[in-house]
Amino acid sequence: MARQSDELNPRAARDHGGGLDGAIRNYGGTRSDWIDLSTGINPHPYEVSGLEPSDWMELPDHGAFERLADAARQFWSVPDEAMILPAPGASALIARIPALARTGRVQITMPTYNEHAAAFNAQGWSVQESASAEARVIVHPNNPDGRIWHECDVDAPLTVIDESFCDVTPGSSLIHLADRPGVVVLKSFGKFWGLAGLRLGFAIGHPNLISKLNDLTGPWSVSGPALRIGTRALRDIDWADATRRNLANEADKLDALLAPKGASLVGGTSLFRLYEVDDAAEWQDRLAKAHIWSRVFPYSQTYLRLGLPPAGGWDRLEAAL
């Protein structure tokens, strides 16, 4: 059962996937020995190629930002009236969004990605789970359980719709609401395209909000390599379609592997799966002894989250289980 008071406490530890260095300290090995299943990052990343020396040597020009924004508008079917702001990762935007409105109450339904509550807390907001508030955050689909939200849930003067994992289910997207006053839709490039280290994310919303957010992020907020790679990837529709099919097949494969071992599917997306197990800490320990890192949660003794293994990791996972 979730300990919601811990989730809402700004001093509580902000746990995340990753943290492989800590696992190595406890269980040994080197990074190359480990399979990291603690994140929801596509293990089959988009191929990085075609970078120019100028991408590294020169400040990005306005045209590069425009080309990226145009590719994003087409890929996500962004309303014409909405504005697109590229940034160095969705987390950089999350940290600044609370400054878009006067401090008040923000509704965040737990459990979910904990950086939203931390960001609002850091800027003096009061975080609550229910009842109307001046702001609301919905992670869509939710991390870690994959909950899908609906248009009727977009009901606060400032509503943040975090669609970091929505590229695997584009039909569920609420991007058509991005031209509404007070709505900000977040997109993450690193997860679906498997390039988290590139640090690229997007805020999409009403021009009044996005212009203010742009002032908070400053000039040249995205690197030249990220601008070029992001533009190319967003225009590669065939890759995106094939990737959605492959991820869905691999998620089914992971479910089929875990079910006979006593793990019951709670939810998730095709980039990560959330299972109910008898003892999540024991499962994590068992996998870690085989140098496979998984995700457990401070508010649950039975939730285990796994990302998809890389191509050569399936046999190791099965053996560890």
C-alpha cells in the first residue's frame, strides 16, 4: 500500500531508475557487466549519424530550432495555435514550470513520477492528491502503472500533461488540448528514441505560457547535435511505426516470461512493465546478484518495475529468474 505522506514530503528521497553505480558498489562488476532494466528507455535506440563539425563548434542558429520545432509539430500533430519549446530534457522544463503561475495548490495523484511534486514544492506550492487546485499535473500514461488520463481530467487553471511515455500509444495523446490557455504538454525524446543522454525534451502549449517558459530557459538551450538528431528522428515516421510494433511484441514477451515466475502484471507501457511480486526487495536482490538492475519503490513492498532487455539480455534475465 502506498505511503502517500512520503510521496508528498519534499524532504523524502527522490528515487529514480538508474543508479547503476550504487548497484555496482553493492554487487560488484563493471558497467559493461550489467543489464539496466530500471529505466523505461528503449533498448534499441535511434541510430545517431550525419553530424556536422558545425554542430559541435558553433552556437545553434535560429533556423536549427525552427526545423526541430517544425518536425515536432508534424510528428505530434500539434495544433497550429500552440507553441513548441525545445529544451535540454523534460526534467529541465519540469523544474521551471511551477514559476509559470502564482504559488498555490497543485493536485498530483500518487504514485507518479516524483520530480513534479519536488519541483512544485521547491517553489513554495502546496502539493495535494485530491480536490480542486490552482494547478494540476497528470503523467499520461502514468509512471509506474501506465494509467491513461482523459480530457475531462484537464481541469485546473494550469494543467501539466506529461506525455514522456505517450509515443508508444500516440492515439491516447492529449496534444489536441495544447492550444488551450493554461495547458502545457511535455514530451521526452530520450525514452521512445532511446537517446536519454542526448537531453532533449519539449514543452508544447499556449503561446502566453510557452513564451514565459522560454524566458526562463534562456538562449541556446539545446545543443547543436541534439537539434540535428532530433529533427532527423522526428521526421523518420517509418522508424517510429516499426519501433512501436517491436516494443509491443517485446512487452508481451516480458509478460510471458515473468508470469510463470509469480509476477502479476499491474500495468505499464510497452517501454516498462509494473509487476506485483511477493517481495520486491528480494526480487531485486536476486536479479542484482546476476548483474541485472531493476526498479523498486519506497512506497510499496511488492511493486517491481522492469524495462525491456537489450537483444542479448533475454537469456540472462530468464536464467536469473
